[in-house]
Amino acid sequence: MSALFLSPPSFDGFDGGAGARYQARREVTSFWYPTWLAQPAALVPNSRLLDCPPHDIGIQETLRIAKDFSHVIINTSTPSLKNDCKVAEAIKAQRPETKIGFIGAHTAVLPTETLKASPAIDWVGRKEFDFTCKEVCEDRPMESISGLSFRKESKIIHNPERELIHNMDALPWVADVYKRNLEIEKYFIGYLMHPYISMYTGRGCPAQCTFCLWPQTIGGHKYRVRSADNVAAEMAYMKKLFPQVREFFFDDDTFTANLPRAREIAKKLAPLGVTWSCNSRANLDEDTIRFFKDCGLRLFLVGYESGNDDILKRIKKGVTTDEMRRFTKACHRVGVVIHGTFILGLPVESQETIEQTMRFAQDLDVFSMQVSLAAPYPGTELYEMARQNGWFSKKDKTDIVHDDGFQQSTLEYPGLSKDEIFESVDRFYRRYYLRSGPILRIIKTMLEDKSVMVRRCREGYEFFRSLNQRKVDLAASQSLAAH
């Protein structure tokens, strides 16, 4: 039984890892850990996890490695599917007997379409695929494996669904896979200390956000969690295994969704002396924030999305701008850093709501922020809303990144074109960061740590280079529209 779990070569700087809420190239070098691949890899003896983008591994090296494995399992996504099919075809061409499977949110929603995308794909995993992968790698008959869709002669067969995992402690830790197969210094996230490690303590999210990919396709809306003892034990093990790590990130969709459990984990982390961060909604009270801070919390990653309450209601965010303001002020008082994320192009955006969101972000004044374009992935409620209302700007509804890997605007509304939405990302970034407050904060961190100074200089160069590339992409889009 030998299996290669593969995140294939892709666009330069493409981030398709587990934590990527949308898969694309970022403004600065950013790579999440491929935890969704590491988890099944931990279940399969003699397997290898190959994460090509952060390790600068090209197609020739990938093919050289892949030829030694009888099974190759590729983590794909809507924007990378065409590229991933080419990789699969090259692997199949050099070793036709290799069994190739595709997994990910795209295959969960569109299993038939994925199989039809390339004859090189033998099977796809639907929904939660950990044990599906394990059973395929054990060479069980395809017909007997739940959660599997596969090609049999000229027909596509869909086996019964696999039950979601309820005992999350049954899954092995990913620590040893990380140690064996990944060079952790290759993984960067602009707002996390380096080196960092990300991991999951649970799957699923009770929130109903219409745009969020993972809960609607794989994880579900019930937050299924590992026990606090299990999490603390892996953290202690990781600390010994990776003494160079400066920060751990809990990549659960909303780590704070179950507050009693989050508090229990935090309490167990305090004696370990580790620095940790997590995803949170902007609705915690100051006492809770202070408790987490005392237990080692450094940063919250918070999805604010919009500064317009009507848009927040429409996307079922479940948090108002007033709640967000109270939460943010509490974090400022306690000393917890926030990286805020915003999305432009959500329904029904206008020039006025974009301006409102920009002003809202400046009022919040979080340490760092990023701006994304609304990405209506197949399987999400946002996709269905866009399809029913005719908001898609292109016939190909899955065309959501440019040829250079950067996001493109795929939605447009009456009175607001896709190009206007796209252009507003550049404007948002410049208005936010080119102010004295953010500039002084960044300079302060650079003066405090030489390694941070080197990193911030690199990121600054990449950031402005990406903004210039956006202008090139915008000009190309406008030129195409003119013809």
C-alpha cells in the first residue's frame, strides 16, 4: 500500500492549502498547511505528502516522485481543476496503472463533472474523505467504499454517502506527517509569526454565511470537535517536535463557536507557554477575550466582510456592525491583535456600500487586513443566489482566477460592473494602509525584530507588485470587453 497525497504545482505563489478560504495567489507570499491532505496521509502507512507550491517543486520533480506510488490523491479546487487535470494526465501517461483520485470541496459538489474533466481521474472523494482515501489505498473494491464516485468502463458510479466523523479523536494527529514531509519554514502567513503551524481542533461551523465554502461542502454546520485533552496533548507534542515554531494557529472555521470548550483548551494551553491564534467571530465579550489573552492568545482572525448591515443580513453573517465595533474596541483594550478580512462584491454591492465598508475598516483600525473579491463557489448559497439572479459576469461560472492566479471579479450588479468591483480592491488597500497609523505600526514591528524587518521589506515589495499586476489584469479585462 503506497500513496502520494499531492498538492500539485500550480500558479506561481498559488495557495490552495486547507486554510485557504478561497484558493488563489495572495498579495504577499502566503501558504497555509495542507491539513486536509495531511489528515488522510496520517491514516495510510508508507504514504507521502507532497505540497508543491511552497516547496517550489515543479512538474518534472513531481513526476519523478509520483512514479514510485501506486496511488496518487490530488487535492483540487474550482480555480485549479484544469491545471490539476494536466498534472494527473502526465502522471497517468508515465505510469498508466497508477490509480488517481481527486478530493476537495469541488469534488464534493461536482463529482460527475470532476470525473468527466479528465480520463486520468479514476475516482473522486465526496464530502469528508479521510477514511475514503484510506480504504482506496487498501485496494478495497471500489464498489464497497462509501463516499466514492468512480468510473467503471463508460459509466460513472456514485456509491452511498459516507457518514460524517463524529468521534474526532479517532483521527490521528498530523504532527508526524508535518515533520516527515514538510519544511515548515516554507510556510508564511503575513499576519502570523514565523515559523508558524496551523492545525484543526474540529470541523464544521454553526454559522450560516452564504459565501463560506467549507461548512457548505465538506465540514457541515455542526461543529464536531476533538476533546480538549486530545488537542492539548498534540500541542505539547508539537512543541517538542518543532521547537522553532513561534505561533500555533487553530484553523477551525470558528474556534470560538463552542466557548466552554474553547476556554477549556485555552486553560490547558496556558501551562505549555505557547503562543496561539485562531479564527473568531466578532461577538466575544471583553472578559472572554482577556481570559484567552492570559492563556497565550496573540491574534484573532476575524471576518468582518462588510461595513453595511443590509449586506451582512443578506449573507447571513449573524453579527452586526455595532457588535463588531464593540468586539474590536475590547480587543484593542486587552491587547489582542486582529487581522480583519473584508469581501467586496457581496450581494448587492454598490459604490455606496463599498465606500461604507472602507470607512468602517478605517474606523476599526485593526493591525492588518486583507480584501477579497466575492467568490461564488459551486455548492455555496452565494453561487445559487448569483445563478438565480443573473449576477455572473461570465458564462463559465467557475472561472474565478486570472491566468496569473490572482482573484478576478466574477459577479456584477445593476449599476456596478465587475471591473468597478475589481478596481475597488486596489483603492481599499491604498486607503487603509497608506495612513500614518498602519505605517507606524508596521515600522515599530520592524524595529523590534531584525527578521521581521527583512520579511516586511519583502512583503512590501510583493504587495505593491501585486497591486500593479491588478492594474494589468484590469486593463486586460477592459480591453477584452471593448472588443
